[in-house]
Amino acid sequence: MSDVAEAFADGPAFVPYLAAGDPDVESTKAYVRALVRGGADVVELGLPFSEPIAEGPTIQAAVARALAAGMTPDRYFDLVDDLDVDVPIVCMTYYNLIYQYGGSESTSGGGPEPFVRRAAEVGVDGFVVPDLPAEEADPLREACDEHGLDLVFIVAPTTRGERLDEIMSQVSGYVYVQARLGTTGAKADVSDQTEESLARIADWDVPKAVGFGISTGDHAARIVRAGADGIIVGSALVDIVAEGVENGDDAETVADRLEAKARELKAGAERGFEQRVPNPERT
């Protein structure tokens, strides 16, 4: 079992997302540490890309701030290399950055292996690549297998049939269950599509983590009570970062707010687990 999958072994996993370099590298390091103190089991650390098609306005703005501050793949790798947290790091990014990174190192002028190799060297444990169809993922899957990294896929409420089978045959670490159609963004309620989506993939033996729209501890409890093995939260956390930028708050102040929010979300997930499973055994 990989370190990423292992994070789901002892109860519901809390998987926060941040955009690397928003608003700068040192702040990102402080924020990741704060989320881990607050209960994060895995961290999805986004490598900003100029066309983040899966993202809503909140994360698009974070990506823009990070790019304006100079974030690049190599700076991202340096950031991860400097992190001293004892949880898996999953890189969420877009395939163009992965494919083009190697440049002339690849015999075809591109390809995922150099990027995956470098990611493994600095301590990345896996990838989420929203724009990569499972049907075209063999080169990345092979590179991940070669270097021991997981490849997480997103299952939408509309994913069914052969496409679902293809995704689930490729996925490792966990499957990202998209709670609703559309782009990312914190919501006031939980989508009714979540339980149906979880039921559709219940027979596959891989952790199921639900994201898109979770913003409160009560949301987290409902999602886990419905059968999720974990929760993925991005926009609700990025909102805190954005507020800090707008107000001119220092990184320590923002980190404290992130830690408090993480504790709320983690506690909600654990509450949902206890409500779903009477007297669960914890190790």
C-alpha cells in the first residue's frame, strides 16, 4: 500500500488543497505546516497553470497570484523539497506542464517521465491531472509506476460505463469523487449527487475522497456519513488565503486561521465516520 493510500487506513482522511506560491513560497510553506497541524492527512499542492479549466474563480485567482509571484515547475519542486511535513504531497496540475517539462531530455521532445522523476526526487507522492483523460494516461501511468508515485483520477457525477471502468483501472492512491458538476468553489450545501456517485464506485477497492464544494465541518460530516473515505477541500481554504492577501495580514495570522479551519473540517469528517460506523475501532 502506498503512503497516499495508507493515509486513509485509520479513519476519514482530510485532504486540503492550496496553490503553491500563493501569495509567495515562504507563506505556502507556513500554510502547509498549519494544515498538517490542523489534521491534514494528505496535502494536494497545486502547481499553477495559466489555463486552469477545472477551477472556479477562487482558485483561478490563487493561481494568478502564484504565477505573478514567479511560481514555476522548478520553484515548485524546490518548495516541496523544503517542506518538512510527515504527510504525503500530491501534485495537482495540468498535463501540458508535465509533458513539456523534460524538453530535449525526451527523445520525442516531451513526455512525462522527466517531470515524474524530478517529482519523486523531491518527495511528491502522486498526481491529480484534471485535463488528462484516462484513455490517454498510459505514458504518465507508466512513469508513475516506474518511480513509485500514485495517479489520482477524478470521477464526475456523469462518469459511467466504459469510461468509469477505464478510470478505475488506472487510478491509485485514491479516487477523487467530484461532488457536483461544474468548477471548484465553496458552496453553502452538499450536493445530493454525492451518495449516488459513491454508490457507483463502491465495489472498487480504492479509497474514495469527495471534493468540490465542501466548506464546513457539517459538510464534511455529511459526506463521510454517506460513505466517503475522505474529504478534499480547496476553495474554502484558498478563500482564507485570499482574505489575508486583501487585508495585508502576515503569514502567521493566516496560518492560524487555516489551522483552525482544518481542525473544524477534520473534526466534522471524524464525526461523520462515528455516525456511520458504531464504535469504530481506531488504531
